[in-house]
Amino acid sequence: MLFKTYFSEIPIRYNSMIRPLESLPLKYTNSWLMLKRMWSKTIVYSFLLIVTGSLLNLSVFAQFTKYSNEFLNIGAGARGLGMASAQVASVNDATAGYWNPAALANIRTEPQLALMHAEYYAGIGKYDFASLVLPLKDDKRTLGLTLLRFAVDDIPNTIFLVQPDGTVNFDNITTFSSADYAFLISLAQREKLAGGQQINFGGNAKIIYRKAGDFATAWGFGFDVATQIIGKNYKLGIVAKDVTTTFNAWSYSLDEQIREVFYETQNEVPTKSTELTAPQLLVGGSYNFKFNSKISLLAEADLDVTFDGRRNTVISTNPVSIDPRLGLELNYKNVFFVRGGINNFQKALDDKDTLNQRKIWIYQPSVGAGFKVGDVQIDYAFVNLANQSYPLYTHVFSLRVDLKRKDKKKPQGR
């Protein structure tokens, strides 16, 4: 449809590589066997959910939109963006509702608040993220509430630029705004395993609202399921996004003048329609290398597996495509952090080749830093929006606050 094409969000993707489970050291044989079985079952169940969702919608597979709801793939938090979105396994804060809802189970003592703001393309696009995490009283479950918004303001409306007699009247140009919203409700639970390991389960229910001026609106709904396994120095994560496919139901409000212009210019007049987002699988592994009591290095590799057809990725088949993302975080005394990563690997024509025959690999690099003072952590990321050879970057800032509960004073005896 015309409106869905014209008002679609900027396709920014962050993709992922995983270290094999067998290569990680395990101290307890029984725990290893248990973890291996649980991990295998988790992958199988998630894969079955994705396949089932795809089969249920096989008859309307052609309606899948490859970059539908792409604003939900931008990322969340300067920590994650500074690590090139390699967060599926290692995420440990309030942004987990976005990256891996199972990891919210690690927040058990006090509520946590995370805020982020970023602007893209010289402020044309504005992206905001907010998350509130509330540990429940049973000390096993955690509730997360997340809000995302991506908006573009002052979009020129040129429908009436050319008048019926063929003349151009620039006074007829007006402007409108396009905004995408998503609200995530997350629930996570943790379970202890033998040998000191831990397994977390979680999921999201997401409500989507999209609006393009007074012309078009859409409501959508979908589910994510996830798990996370935590060992001594390693973490493993898996997230099945849009497991039953996520839909957007579009409706349009066009007056007679607009319909007449569409008819005269041989454009299709949009009507009510449904836009489907295909399932997506994210798997990742991280390992924390401890050099001494003050310095450690966290390394994570993720895989982003999509099921909506061939994409320009490292592994590209039909209908499955796989893209890696890699991230590092240097930690000093859990107070100061330095981060970096690369993602979104694609093959493109070499600009230096005048014959346009040679292709090279391009990718998106990112760097970042952060510091923590008491219950407050401030993070910064410098993110590439194009590729390593094109200087198009944006600055991202985020804030994380631990909202410690005040202990009630016990009444003093007389």
C-alpha cells in the first residue's frame, strides 16, 4: 500500500554469533548434562513455535513485510548499542525487557528505571525508550514495563502541490508527523540449578500503535518468549520474537479531495489491510574474562535468524537468513566501562571500483562508554548508521537508576 511504503520506518538492523555450549568449561558433570538437555529443549521448543506460527500463516505468506515494525529492531540503551546490539546473553539491567525478557529475573532486590533518547539524521528521527522493572514479592518473578517511540516530524505533504490545471502551488504544501509506539509487558522467572547455575524464563506481550498524520493508523499485537542460562563466567540466551507472527491492522482516513487526487494520478486508494511480521530467532553466548579483582572483559557473540526470505546477510538462503553481531565490554571495578562492537554485515559494491563489479563486506561499527556512581549509571554510545567507510553517526545517551526501597522504621517500644 502507498501509505505503508511511504511512511515505513528507517530500516536499521542489528544482527548476531554464538559460542558453542560444549566449548564452555563446566565444573559439575551432572549440571552439564542437565543444562545441555534444557538448552536443547529450549531451542527445539522455540523453533517449533516459530515453525508453527509460520505454518498457520502459510496461506498469507506473501503478506509478510520484510521490514515491518522495524523501529522495534533499532535497540535500547547506550550499553547495548555501544556493543553493537550483542545483548541476548549478557544483558543484566532494565533494558532486558527489550533484549531478552528472561534476563529481567536477575533484578530481584529493588525496582530499576532505564531511560534513553537518541536522534537520527540530524534530528529528523527521534527515538525514545523507557523501562520500569518491578521485582515481585515471591523473590522469583519480575515484572517489566517498557515503552518505545520513534517519530519523524514535519514531513511535507505534497498531495495538492500540483493543481488540476497543471500549475504548481507551493502554498499548498503542509506538514504532518509520523510516530510509532510499542508497549511491552514482560514477566520473568528464575530457577536455581545444581552446581550454582541458574536458568531464567520470560516473555513479552507487545502492543503496537502507529500513526501517520491524520491519514493512517494501525494497531498491532504480538508475543516474544525467551530463556537465559547463567554459569560461573558465561551466559547463554535465546529469544524467539513474534512467535505467532505479529500483525498490524491498518485503517485509513482519506477525504474526497485526496481520493480524487489518487484517482487522477493513477495511485491506488489504500483501504483497510493487515501487515504481518514474520518470526525471528536470536541466540547468543557471552563469556566474562576476569584478569584480576579490578578488571574484566566481557565478550558476546549473537546470531540473528530471520524467516522472511533471502536477505543480504552473511548466510543468505530462502527463507532463512543469518546475521552475526559481536560486542565487547571492558569493566574496571564495576564503575567505569568501555565498549565496542560490529554488526549488520552486508555485501555491497566497492565504491572504488569504477566498473561496479567488485563486491566487499561492509558492517556497522559502534563504540561506547559508561560510568556508575552509587545507584546511578550513565552510558554513552557512538553508533554508525551506514557502514565503516561512510561517516554517518549518531550519539546515544541513556540513564539507569536503582530505585532502592526505603526500609520501614520499626516502632520503638515504650
